[in-house]
Amino acid sequence: MKLKKLEKIFSDMTKKTLPDKFLYLPILILGIYFLFRLIDQAKMIFTFPLDKFNDWSSYMAQLYFLKECGFHNFCEYWYNGFINFQINQPGWYFFTYPLYSITNNVQLTTYLSLIIIFILSLTALYISRKKLELSKTKILAFFLFFFGNAVSIGNFIRLGKIHGLFGWFNTIVIFLFLLIYKDKKLDKNFFFIIPFYFFAILSHQNSAVISSLAILGLFLIKSFKEKLSIIISVLITIIATSFWWIDYIKNFFNTTSATIIVGDTLRQLNRATLNDNLVATLIPIIFFIILYFYLKSNANRKKELIFFLPLIIVAFLLLTRLILFIPIINRVFPDAYGLFLLFFIIFMLFKIDFNLINKYKTLIFIGLIFISILSVILNMIFTPLFIEHTELEKETLSIFPEIENRFVLLATPLRRTSYPNAYYSYAAIFHNLKSAGGWYPSAVSQNYINKLDSLDNLVKSKNCELLKKTLVELNTTEVVTYDEHCKILEECGFNKKINKLRVCLYSS
């Protein structure tokens, strides 16, 4: 034991890490673009997001439902009524609700929540810097490499997966706990991991699975007594979150989510699945390369190898696509596994003995700059900026004050600026309207979704009788549609209420 300690001390004395100056330009590139995207996304405070490239409207609506309907109560706004948060994870909504109670503005609250989560994530990294032996420069670079890359900006800023982002904040704090206690005996402070694990489970299936896999790594390297502390922490968290997950499991297989394997994008290669496949291929390869040099930099390689074993298995399964066939873990999105590996890639890169990779220093320097520039370019190509309302959206929004009963949108034009589900969110929040549609199909059965989806074809095919019958079954009397479909509704005997340039409102 003494010999190992002496080896570690000597190793630490002679070890050099990646020079901070290598990170100045990547920080500048990623930092400027990160701030630019945050400023651009601030438009959502004043303009309700309606385009097809965002989930913001869904989360805004469900935050509003938490206020209006409560938790686990019947909520009438979508799908003729559903149990709120029976399937959707409530973590972010619990976290954000106090702020919403103060502002009473769902758009402002949601954007402020985004900023707060980023600040909390950076703060957690900064607080941990001394124990992780990382410079302030490396901490800032750590944050930007993780949250300022193309995948994170696309998911968390533009697409608006805010509940997933909150899950990642809690998961990152868990990672930091694990990295600190990897080389330290567990003490009473370790139990502070419980509230973060609590919210990781309640925020998203990604953070629930990934944080659990990471905790397993610490469990594998600890003594029997320490293992008991980890088991107790996990059990306390599982019991504490059972108020939600018991009902979730009971109802999960009756929803559309039960049929979805989120990693199915890895089965095929095309423009739509290119990003997921690149992440699932390049990130594992980079992980194995960095892991090799990291292990060479450590005196206690066996312990490090066991600690990272869950990540090694994930990287292998992701690279070989075998992850698609393993229950539970195939419910996690490929880009989430990519971020999982990326966090530890960044950590290991900053901890590698630079003497081992000194001969590659030029390549590393250029590589870090190249990755930063490439990330920005990918965002510019694949991740559009915030989309303002066109005349079509303005015209559609002007219809909602005239709706008196349950409604449905049919045959919405295939435009990137208008997403039908987003209108259901807007109508509920700003006009207190209830609808047959909604923006969270997992909340209802597949049969209901099939019936709802059939309406568009019934209009286009002019199947008037079946259209009317289906609307009755969906408890819906008012229909919003567009262009030539307005005439079809009139021919079917619907009553015209409003007919604008492109949008119309009819009642049955």
C-alpha cells in the first residue's frame, strides 16, 4: 500500500496536464457562439415559439397545466383530458414552478429557467475545481465543450429540451460527486448526492439511466462498508421518487411511448439520422483513445478501469449498435449517451499526463480549434435560428379568440414555421381552450392518436360522414383548417364561423 502511495505521489509530481493556453481560442469560439444562441433564443420571451424545430411550447403548456390542474390530476386542455404528469417526468416543472408563481409569465419563466440551469451547471463545475485539480480556464472550457457543442445547442437551446437540460444539471453534479469520491473514502457529505439523484430520476429517462450507470462505477471500486452507503443512498432516492415512478410504470405500457425505441435512428443512415450516427460512432472512438492515455497516466490503473467500466460498456454497445437490443438502456437517446461519454472525455483529457502526448501537441492544439469551429458550422447548417411568426401564424392566432368549444386543427400546411401541436399549447395558455389534440402523444393511448391522425386524411379525401362521426367520437365541434380544405368543410355541411385569407373556422 505504501509503495502504491509513493508511486502516486511521484507520478503527480512529474505529471503535467494540457496547457491552459491550448484552450483560449476554443473558449473564445464556443463562448461567443453560445452567447449568440442564448441571445437569439431570448426572442421566445416576446414571441411564442410555433415552428416545428422546437419543443418549447409543449413544456410551457405543461408548466401552465401544473398551475391550473395540479399534479397527477385530470387535465382537460389536451386530448379531451389526460392525467397530468402520469407519463411525463415532473422534475423541471417542480424546479421552475416557484419562479412561474412570481412572474406569472410562462415564456419569461421558461427562458429564465434555461439561463439559471446553465449558471447552476457552471457553478457546480467551478465549486469542484479544487478537488478535481482543474484550473479556472479548464473549468470554463469544460462547460463550453459540454454545453456549447453542436448537439447541446441544438437540443437544449434551439429544440428546447429544457426538462432534459435540468436532468443533465443534476447528472453533472452526480458525476462530480463520483469523481471526487473516486479517490476519497465516503463520508457523511456523500449523502448530499441524494437530492440530485432524486431530480435526475424525476427529470428524464436519459438522466435516470445515465446517472444510475455512473453510480454503478463508484459502487464497483468501493469497500463493502462504502458499498452499503451507496446502496442506502440509492434506496432512499428510489423510495422518495416512488410517488411518481410507480404510477408511471403502471401506465407506461398503455401509451404510445411503449412502442418507441428511441435509438432506432441508428438502424439507418440518411440525412435525418446522420447526426445520431456520427455521435454514436465518433464519440465512442474518441472515448477509447482518450481512455488509453488516461489509464497510462495513472498509477492505479486497475481501479480506474473498473470505475469507468460502465462507460466502457456503453461506448462499446453504442459503437457496435448492440445497444438497440438491450431493454431499458435502449430507451435512452443516442445523443444522450454521446454527452455521457463526452463529459468524461473532457475530464480525462484535462487529467492526462501531457508528457505522454507531448509529441502530438500540435495536432491536439489544431484539433481543439477544429472541433470548436466544426461545432459552430454544424449548428449554422443544421440548427436554425429562432423563427418569427409569418402572416400565416398571425392569421391562425387571430382565430383562437373566436373559438367557443373544443377544437381541432386539420390539414395544417407543411411549413417549418407552423407546427400544429404548438398551436394547441398556445390556445390552452392564452385562451383557456380545450382541444381533441395536444403536444404530448405519450399521455394517451395509441388508438386515440390513430383516430386523431386519421382526421387529416378524412378531410383531404372528402369523407364527410366518417369525418363527422370521428369528430363526435372525439367530442369536438369546432375545426380550424386552411386553404382549399375550408371549401371541403363547407361542402360537407359544416357551419362557417370565420374565413380569412388562408385560415378558416367551422363548426359541426
